[in-house]
Amino acid sequence: MKKFLSFLGLVLILISCSKEDPLPPCINGDFIQTFHIETSFGCQDTRTTMKVTGLEGNSFKIFSNQRDALNQVSTIGNCGIDRIDFNRSDLLVGQTWVESYNFKINYVYIEKCNGQKGMTVELYQNRGGKGHFITYHAIIPKLRNGEIPSVTTRIITP
């Protein structure tokens, strides 16, 4: 009987051991998909035509409802702002000073390991042109009440 119980115990130990590794530790976070007015609604280039009332310097605002977005964000036409589903999404609009002509904006939005959300806005610049503010925006998944993601802009020149 002792041998049987010992054998049964050994079998249970072997069965309970898993050869699979546990989940890897969080390193950089998870990417979150964003959308943009140009690609979602066919609006023309908003880098220089979109303006936000009260936005000063290198800063951004988050709009969580259609009324505020339509009242404070101006574009050529409304550019589909009235078609954003603010029950599921927020609109993040910001501006930053650049010293030359911008030819591309890339957005990287992640949820970091600690739960904090952050966006990196990469602005690809040519060498020519004069300094001006450039506007960037992203339609992002709805934020929790009071949640504000970090936003970092990176100027990339050839």
C-alpha cells in the first residue's frame, strides 16, 4: 500500500508540473490601434488646417464628447468629427512647433506595463521651410474618467 501511495504521489507531482513557461514579464506594453480623420472619413490633410480653440504652445487636448469637439476643433468642413463615436472613442488633438516642412506623422500608442497609456508622435521633417505649429490628432479608445495619457513628440529629420 505504501508503494502504491508513493507511486500515486509521484504521478500526481509529474502531472501537476507544466513544461510551459509562465507568461513573460511585461517589457514595453501593448500597442493600441488608433484611427485618424483623414483615413477614416476622407478629410484633407489636417496638419496645418486643424486648429483647436485655447490650445497654446506644445500641448494637447482630449475631447470626450461631440459637442466640445465640434465647438473647439476647426478644420476645413467638420472633417467627420460629427461621425466619431464618442461613446467608444475620444479625440486627442495636439500641436507642436516645427522648424521645417512636415511630410509625415507616425503615431505609436501603447498601454504600458503599469497601465498608463502613452502616445509617441513622430514628426518627419524636411530641411526646408519656415517654423510653424503643426497639428496632430488621433481617435483613440475611450479613456476612463479622469485618465490622461502621456504624449511625447519626436522630430525626425533626414
